[in-house]
Amino acid sequence: GEDVEQSLFLSVREGDSSVINCTYTDSSSTYLYWYKQEPGAGLQLLTYIFSNMDMKQDQRLTVLLNKKDKHLSLRIADTQTGDSAIYFCAERTRGGADGLTFGKGTHLIIQP
Amino acid sequence: GAVVSQHPSWVICKSGTSVKIECRSLDFQATTMFWYRQFPKQSLMLMATSNEGSKATYEQGVEKDKFLINHASLTLSTLTVTSAHPEDSSFYICSHPAPREDTQYFGPGTRLTVL
């Protein structure tokens, strides 16, 4: 099965908060990441959290980590049309310079 | 600004030909680079880890003879898709570890279409 799972779509109204959820299976995850991908563009790192933390806030972005349930969420406050993109959750489980395991991505759709 | 570049950004080739994709680290000497593949509406899948001066490490299920990786310098890694077929059509993305943060910087990707 998938190592990292996300819902494929999320639709929110402009100005509301968006909450994108992610679950992972590997309890040895060290870092968990949120990346943003706009159409035709590369991946942009939004934020990341170390596995011994449970929350991280950066301006409009809030990351919550429930390590017991292996659940990660990204909350975007005051969602704007420019936030429309695909958001990928990713984990790094092995030490050192190792690749990441990505979810399939959540397509965030903003309604006017 | 961009820290990882890829060239070309898109390429169309005939079935059976080989295509080389370059990944450059613009401001960092990267002993390790990563190559990912992303099919439409799918997640990024790690293909291989490119190691400067030594052989690449391939993920399970990735044919090393088909996807040749060369990491000849600390700023350049290349991925050559040999004898490309339509099923190799995908978005190929490279990355390298960030120097001070425990994350990775990604390139803009290369769209490969094999006819």
C-alpha cells in the first residue's frame, strides 16, 4: 500500500481556511514536509516539521503533527486564489542524504 | 532565486532514441543528487540517488541500464533515458539536499514525451 496518503481534492472558498491532511505509515519518519506545485512549475518547499515537534507555524501556514496517529496536516489561513496548487506531503525516514517519499498530492481548488 | 536548474525543460523524442537530462546545482556543491519521476496525477517517485564520483543507487524496480546516471562533478548530474519508449513519457525532477536545512531543493523538472 501507499506509504503516504492524501485526499486528491479539496475545495474551499476564498478567505476561508484550508486544511490538507496526510497520513503516513513509517513510524521512523524523521522529517515531514509540505511542498507546493503550481501548474507547469517545480516543487516549492512550504514548510517542514521535525518528528519530535507537534506544531509549527509560519505566517499563514500551520503544520500539526500527531505522531501517535501518524497524521500530518497543513492549515492555510485566509486562503487566496494564489494558493491554488497541488500540495504534496512527503516524509524522510532514513538518516543522511536520502530521498523523500511523497503522497499523490492534494489539489486545492479555490472558489470565489 | 533558483538553486537547481534542469535542461531541457521539455523534450519530445522518437521511440528508440536516447535523451539526456541535465541537473545543475547553482549555488551548492552537491555530492548527492536525487532523481524523481512523476506521472500525470501521480506522486513523485524516487528513481535513484546520484553520488558524485561513484555509482548511482537505484530504487527497486528502476532499470539501471535504461536510466543511466552520471554525476561527474559536484554541480552536475545527468540522467540519460536510453532507448526511450512511450511509457517513459513523464516529468523528471531532480533535487539535492539543502546545505543547512534538513530538506531538499528541487529543480523545475523536465517534461519528456516519447512518440
